[in-house]
Amino acid sequence: MTTITQSVQLDRRGRVAVLTVTNPPVNALSQHVRQGLRDGLAQAVTDAGVGAVVIVCAGRTFIAGADITEFGKPPKAPGLHEVLEQIEGCPKPVVAAVHGTALGGGLEVTLACHYRIGAKAARFGLPEVKLGLLPGAGGTQRLPRVVGVEKALQMIVSGDPIGAADALQHGLIDEIVEGDLTAAGVAFAERALAERRPLRKIRDLHDKLAAVRGKPEVFVEFRRSVARQTRGFRAPESCVKAVEAAVSLPFAEGLKRERELFMELMASPESKAQRYFFFAEREAAKIPDVPADTPAKEIRKAAVLGAGTMGGGIAMNFANAGIPVTVVEVAREALDRGLGVVRKNYEATAAKGRLTPRDVETRMGLITGTTDFNAVADADIVVEAVFEEMPIKKDVFAKIDAICKADAVLATNTSTLDVNEIASATKRPESVVGMHFFSPANVMRLLEVVRGAKSSKTTVATAMAVGRRIAKVPVCVGVCDGFVGNRMLHLRGREAEKLILEGAAPHQVDKVLVDFGFPMGPFAMGDLAGLDVGWRIRKGKGLKSAVADRICELGRFGQKTGGGYYRYEKGDRTPIPDPEVEKIIVDAATAQGITRRHVPDEEILQRLLYPMVNEGAKILEEKIAIRASDIDVIWVYGYGWPVYRGGPMFWADRVGLRTIRDRMLELRRASGDDLWTPAPLLDRLATAGRGFVEA
């Protein structure tokens, strides 16, 4: 075996040269990988004893994409385009043997090869759109030539990978193999030589492109089908344009068009935000004083207290990850109802083809329901999901403290309450941590891990590890009212109510945020979640809301009652502005002596988002959040902040902190409201001309 570079080796197996990439953990296309492929291929070509070449990867996966450490840095030769041209132009057959995932540039490497084989569990995809980009090394030009335009559009615009069976069906791979992948690759290459198979260059394939030439409706229909999920994103449309170029232009010109579109996206604010968020999500996993090697407790069995909407959803997360979970409820009727909802959710997923009936039964089999509190005795982690009332939660924690084994992690799913006070009900506050799931808990990916004053490092590390295991994005935060997400949301909600009292309509306020990129505005969101939830919390804290309280007093709790801030037709979730609510708002404004006026959309956006940014600054200074990017991760995954705007703190940096600070001072002078007093951190950074993300 010959070492070409630190990450690529060249071996001979008979008349087949094997180029093996070893660049853990995911064999990223680092400069030394690109150079190794280029130089190794050149050696194989000049070796008269070599008849074919196989490209394979060591470790757990094929090339899974670009080297993210090279992002934003000057490119180093050789470029990927150069390497791919060399592979495609090789006078000897080149076979890609794929296991794990061939993603992004990794898939583009395989597309430059003459043949491709894959392990049964291999997956293939071009996820660049998720970074606000498009495949920039010929992926948009080669993929439609081999799988067809419709399939290529689906893969490139969604960014989602496909499995080996799907890849074989659409011609992306030539064979699915089992056993030793390198041996299978060599055997395939030997057959290709024995049968004198031609060098099959994807760039020269035209049949699948010809099938859609003169049929612009193919692209029209595709754009229509993805319009809703791609709203606000720039990259999906550029991906479609690139595939259109593959159909209408010669290969070389199509590559040029792909490059133009790629460079436009690279410079776009949307892609910059999405690339920032890519790294922000990874940073969120790091807690400075809880290093990665901190021992975390192994979770073999879980328990959830409460079988309501949250409890059932949390239990599903454990079952989905293959962890047996016991659900404890006070009354058998409530337990049966909750488990029935869980089954209904699973069956609905199965009806959409995302689970098999066997999967449903397997997951339901991992969930055990009981009314016996003692059933939590052998659980490694217990997640409490009872009513959001402190006396109830403290009573529950006192009970489980006496029952659970000594090393169990005791977690509360509170969304606002003091985790330290909850922990005080136990004799082991070091084992208590907040695990704030977001509704619906089986769908939403965010998990706020709330670190109490006495939470041990092992407890925190365990909660973070469990979060990742159950497919959440855990973010560690400190204890305060509402933690990070809800604390900032409260400020937005308060200002939203003031806006409608001053003259804006609920649907106008909602539309401003939807146009910004949120899936819905505060009033539609309240109707969806149920207005009675906030009403109950306000009562518990002695708070009032002139409009929301009156709406709730009328029995209007949102969609579930057919009316809240909006009215709803039976069986339809579309919010319809309601004159009855408008009268409630006008009457409340009159009672408070407010003269209503037209409120411009720009003012609405500023007054909704600037207080959130200001509160984020306070959260950072109080060290409730570790870093500004953690706040952004929380808001993207937990509250629907559009990822192509990066998150509230990143967005604020783009607007300019001085602009925000100065506008807040204007609003404070005009209103006399201390809400508009800039946080000290915001003021300092604005004066220094700096931003949160770099702070």
C-alpha cells in the first residue's frame, strides 16, 4: 500500500487500483483528500498493470461532504472541479464503492465516476440547500442526467438523502452489494474489464433530459408543489434554475451557469445566515465547564409523569429512540386517554408511510402505562410533565425523591417555573435539572436543558446526551422566569397586545411576522396553543391582560373552541378576523383612554422584535445563555424564527445594534415606557460598533 497523502492510500488488488480515503470522522473533502484523489488517480493511470480504479472510504461512511473547517477561507488547490474532471476523464474505469452516506461533494465525486455500487444501508444526497447553497461541483448538471429531472429536483431542492434501493431504482447506482465493500468494488471493476464495458460518463447522457425538453410545465408544477415549504428561502429557486440549465444548455455551459448561481448564493444574506446557523447548532452542544468527556449516566429505562399532551409526546421521544418508558398518571381514565392519543399519533404517521404497522406496535410496546407512582423506582431518568403550578410540581418531586434510585436523573418539563425551587423539594438537588420540551413534544426539536444552581455536571451532561439521543437539539440555559425562549416571547406578546390596543388589527400584526418568515404570528399562535393556558398562568401570577382575559372569559380558547382572537369554521384551521374581537379591543382601548391610529408595518416589526433582542442582551449579561448563538438556536428550533435570518441575535447584528439602540431610545422618549431602555450590553456594543455574535 502506498501513502499518497495523510488521508489517501493507494493499493493494488490484481489489476484493480484501490484508492482508500481515511479522513475521520466523516471523510470530509479536505484539501489533502482532494490532492490524494488527484495524485493517486494519476499514479493509477500511469501504471500499465492497472486496468481499473475503485474509490472507497475507511471508517463509518463514504465522503459525507465538504470540510467545514475550510468554510469562509481562501480555496486551496486542487479544487473539487479539477479532481472531478480528472476522475470523469480517466481512460480507465473508475468505480465508487459507497457505504454510510455520500453527501454533497461526496455524491458529486461518485457522479464523476463511471460506475457506482452501494451497501444496502448506504444513503445518497445533496444537502447544500440547507446551507442556503446549491451543489457547486456539477451536482445539478450530472444528477438529472442519471436519475431524471423530477427526481433530481426533489433531491436537490429538499436536500434530503435517499436510500440504496431508491438509488438503484433511479439508476444512481449500478448495484447493491453485501459483505466486504472493497472486495465487492474490486469484483465489480473486474467484471467491467472482462465485459469491456464502456466508460460511462454521466455528462454524455441525454435521454432523461430529452424527456422533459419542451415541457416547461414540469418546472412550473414543481415550483408550485414546493412553494409553501420554500417560502422566503432563496436557494431552492436557484436549484431549480440550475436544473433547468442542465436541460436547456450543453454540459459545459450548464456547469458555468451552476457556478454563477452558486456564487450568487454564497454572497446572499440568506446563505450567510444559514451557514452561521450550521455552526451555531454545533456550538450549542458545548458547555465550557462540562467538557465532552464528562461521564453521563447511561439511560436504559425512562419514566414520564403525566399522560397529557406533553407527557405523551415526551414518552414518544423515548420510545422512538428504543428506550423503554413508563408513563405514570393519577387516574386510569386520563392514562388510557393519553396512551390512546399516542397510538393515534403513531398510526397517523404510519398512514403517511413514515412508519410501518410493525413499527407502531414496537414503539407502543416500549411504552407502559400505570397509575402506580412506585413504578418509577427503577427508572434511570424521570421527566415530570404535570400542571405548570409550583405546589403541584414540588409535591411530585418530593414523592419521586423518596422512590427513585439514588443515581436517577430527576427532570422537570416546566416552561417558566424556578427549577431551583422545584429541586428544593428533594434531598438531592444535584440530580435535578430542567428539560423543557416544546409542543408538540414528539415533533419540535428544541430542548432547553435548564441547569439549576446545584445541578451536577453529570446530571447536565446526561440531560444533554439524552436530548441528542432522542433526536432533539439540546441547549443549556440558566434559571430565570421563562428561561430564554419564553422570557423573550413574553416581551413580544406584551408589545403585540399594546399594538392592537393602539390601532393595529390582530391579522395585521400576524401578517407582519409571517411576511418576515415566521410560520404564524402571535395571535394565530395563541389560538393554536390554546388561550386558556396563558390565562391560567396569568391567574397564578396575579397578572392581567385586558384583551386576552376578556376573550377567555367568553369561553373562546382558540381553535379548539372555534374562536379565540379569530373565529374558525368547523374542520378548518384558517383564522378569520372576527368583528366581535375587534369590539373587545376597541372597548379595552377606550377604557384605557387610548386614541387608536394607523400603525405602519415597519413599526410593528420593530416593536415586536427589538424588545426580544434587548431581552436577549440581558439574558447574555446575566449568563442565562452561554452565547448569543445559543439564543438563535432556541428561537429557530423552538419558535419558528426563519433560519434564513439566522436567529434574533444574528439578525440584530445585520440590522445594526446602533440602529436598534437609537430607535429604542426614540420609542422611550415617545412613550415614556421603560421597556425601551436599552440593555447595558446592547448599549455598549452599539457604541463600540460591534455585534452580539462576535462579542
